[in-house]
Amino acid sequence: MKQIITFAFITLFIFSCGGDKHKSVEDIIASGNLEQIRQKKIELDAQKLELENQLKQLSVKIKALDPQEKIPLITTFAAKESEFVHFVELQGSVDTKKNLLIYPEYSGVLTTVFVKEGQNVTKGQTLAKIDDGGLSQQVAQLQIQADLAKTTFERQKRLWDQNIGSEIQYLQSKSAYESQQKAVNQLQQQVARTLVKAPFTGTIDDVITEQGSVVAPGQALFRIVNLDDMYIETDVPESYITSVTEGKTVKVDFPVLGTTMDAKIRQAGSFINPANRTFKIEVAVPNTDKNIKPNLTAKLRINDYTNDKAILIPLSIISENAEGEQYVYTISNKNDSIASAKRTIITTGKTQGDDIEVLSGLTNNDEIIQEGARSVKDGQEVKILRMESNQASN
């Protein structure tokens, strides 16, 4: 305010003294004389520079004479106990144990494909057939021989039950029948391998090999996916091994979908990876609308710590001394807006965003310096600009 009054006074003085000698700015502009206009601008620039120099000198002198000008200006807030809920923030990807490539068990021509992409299938349903190369005819021939062996055995058994014939005849007929039946079963198993069946209920996501192709074991035919049993797998640092446990509630966010849901940890690993000192967890994900797909990125927030009476302060106001101790400045000896800054050693805990929990050193309602905290010294007199009833972080 003093600076404004001084500036106005000097300006009025200069213009009042020079009014008789010089034309007004309006008159010079109205004249349209470029040389006079330039000359007037040069005069005013010189006057402005002189005024600025004089104002600086006045300000320096005011600060030297007025003690109030030397006191640092600060703002404060009152420490308040509040609930502190800390979350471990992780990132993982969605997976399912029912995401499978189907391979043939038999070599030959893929004669028939019974399904198409996007089709829902049930467990055991036939998806495709491979040419068996005459195995079916061989089965039919063996079955005829097996039927004959069975008839012979049954007749021989009836005679043996009536004590007719020799035991060796009975055993030979029994052995022949069982041998023929095993041969039929073995060949039927070979034929069964020419039929490609669904290992579980799901959806055919991709038909990789087209009908008419020659296939062999190791060559993928289909991809089948079931989206009912989805989960998120991620690595957790070993420091959370006691707080991130099976059954813990997890807040799951899918940024791509714009959805958030609550889930639970269904499995926590018992093995710590020595390479990165982490253990794995699986989080079951409900997928009723089928929007969640394998490999979808998810953000996880797991509550690992809660304090109902925590004191939180901004990280930005904390300093550290040469001994590695953390401290903040509180105020003492308060008299109206004038007080003394006091360095207070604190012990901190977990952080959440821009705030950190204070474990010791501060009590409820302690008045803490916020703005200006980096420019004050222990015991220095300060002037409080405003008081905030709540933490600035709130």
C-alpha cells in the first residue's frame, strides 16, 4: 500500500512539473507528428525507469525500518486424526485355465470340420473327423472274428459246466475270445483318435486348420475358450506376504472397459521367486456379461493396512536433517497472527498418493506450517496468513 501511494505521488509530481513545458500525450498523438510521438515515448520510458529505481530504494528502506517486513509469511493447518486405508497397487492380466489349442492325435486328411468360429460347443462334442485309412473296416472284420470267438466260448462253457469236454478246450476258447475282444478294443481306440472332440464346454474361438488339410500330431486345429472361469494373475513383492493373503478383497479396475468390481484372492503362492523377490496371486473375476477377455489388462488395489486414528500430512512439507531424521515445522507461542516456528522430529509410515502417515511426533490438533515450510528456521518468528481448520490434503 505504501508503495502504491509513493508511486502515485511521484507520478503526479513529475507530470505537474512538466505540464507547462510539454504538451500532453493526447495533443501529441492528435498532431500526427511521428518525430514528436517518438520523442514523447522516449521521455516517458526514461521517467518509468527512474520511478522503478526509486520505488526499489523505498521498498528496501521500508523493509529495513519496519520489523514486520522481515517476518516470513506462512500458512498452517491443524493435524487431525482420520481413517487411513492403505492399498497395495498392482497390475496384472486376465487369464483362464480353459483357453486351449486342440491338436489331433492321428495323422491323415481332415475330412470333415463340424464347427465354425464363434460356435458354442459342449464337452465331448465331435469337432472334426480325420480319415482313418481303413481302420473302420479292420474293426468290422475283427468284430466278426470276436463274435465267433464269443459264441465258441459260450458253447464250450456250457459243456464245461455239464462236465463235458476237457478243461484245455474250455481255456483255449476263453483265451481266444478275450484275445479277439482286446484286439477289437485296441483298434476301436485307434479309430476314436480320428475323431477330434471338445475337451470342455466353451466357444470355438478360431478354426486354425481348414477341412481337406493333411494333419498330424502337433499341428493345431482349433482354439477353444471358456470365459466362465476367469482370473487375474500378478506378482506381489515379498514384503506383503503377511497382508496379501487368500480371501482378501481386491478392487479390480479395467481401464479399457471403464468398469470396476470387487473380487477376492482365491490363491496366494507359497513360493517366492528369487529373481525378483515376489510371489504370485490369483484373483477370481466374475464374468457374467462375457466382456472380460483373456490377456485384458487390469489394475488391482488390495487393502493391506488400516488405521482408524491416523494423522496424515502432505509429503511436500517434510524435510530431512543430516542424521537422516525427518521433521516438519509446527508453531508455538502463538499471539494472534504472530508465532514461532518449531522444528518437530517425526516418524512416518505408509504413503497414499500425496499424503504420508505420521506414526510419532505429532498429536491431534497440532498446528503445522504448510506454505513457507521450506523457508523458515527453528525458533524463527513467523506471520500466519490464514488458518485452515482441516488438513490441506483434505
